[in-house]
Amino acid sequence: MSCYFASYDETAHIKGVYSKEAIADLERIDVLVGELVEKVHGITNDNAVVCVVSTFWRNRSNKT
């Protein structure tokens, strides 16, 4: 299975990486991924490997 969550990327490009809107999208995606992982483990009787891949995330301390 493959999933792509585009909302954060789009919002971050429009509103800024550290904007309230982008962070809210990231938090919603985090909840969705958590729910997905829980369902996958339930369906497979905990016999699943979940790999999350993301584009780079700049550390806030590197913000210019």
C-alpha cells in the first residue's frame, strides 16, 4: 500500500513552512498516519512493517 498526503506540502509552499496552517496540516496528517498504522496492525494481527518517508524537514533552529 502506498499513501501520499499532499496537503502539508501545498500549504507550506503557499503559507510558509512554519505557518499555523502548515503545522495544522502536519498535525492532521500525523493523526491519519497513526490511524492507518493502527488499522494495518489490526488487519495483519501485528504482522506488518510500516515505513514512513518524507521530504526533508528543516530544523527550526536553521530557519533564516
